[in-house]
Amino acid sequence: MNNFDFLGIDGFLSRLDGVKRTGPGKWIAKCPTRNERTASLSIKQTDDGRILLHDFGGSDAGEVITALGLSWIHLIPPHLRNNRSYSPAERQGHDAKAALNAIYSAAIIVRICGNKLIEGQGLDQPDHHALRRAVHDISTALDGVRGVLHG
């Protein structure tokens, strides 16, 4: 698997044990960071295809992803990684919700990269590329919102 491959929810869930559906787009599973008897990992697929994780046992999303042999990039759909919808030429009709979604997606990337650095793991080339892209996306989204507000 290439570091830029989007895994999708089915591929992600297939790597987990004890998966149970809890609602539309929501599952629980055993956390891969430890040997546990009951499921503590909450998984959600957003309307735009992102996969969100929360471990009630205390592991952060980066630890869960690493334990599965994945990188965060496998959980973010390509259409969100390369979002260029906030260029200055497109400021008219700018959608604040779309800007917030882009900033949120980019913030996930920044957080995961930050956690890797804090844990002494370092960043590989795909991580560096994604981090630069996330910073660019945040800046561009903010510029788009500022253009509408001060237009």
C-alpha cells in the first residue's frame, strides 16, 4: 500500500477486531494499541468521507493508526487532501462551512504530525508533504473567509 492510498471505511474496519455497528456511519471496535476484552475505540465516517477515531481507553488517534501499520493519510479522502477551493479567484460566494471543514481536516493532519514529533517518531516524506499542504489549506481558507468579510 502506498502512503497516499485512501483506505476507506471498509478497509479500515477490516483491520480491527470486535467491530460492531452502533448507528449510521458509526462503529466500535477493540483498540489495536492494547489487548482488551471490550471495545473502546469509537469510529465515525463523516458525510465527506473522513474517518474519525476516539479511544475511550486513552490512546490517541495517531497511536491507533500506527498500531494498524497505517498513516493518517489513509483516513483522509483524496478530495479533502488536495482541496484548492479557497483560491483568491473564487472568493465570491465563499462557503464558510466549507472553509471550516477544510480547516478542520487540515488541523487533524497538523495534530497527528505534531503527535508524531512529540513521540520522537519524526516525519517521513509523505507526512512532510501533507503537513505543508495542510498549512497551505488553512492559510487559503482563512484568506477566503477574510476576503468575504472585508470584501
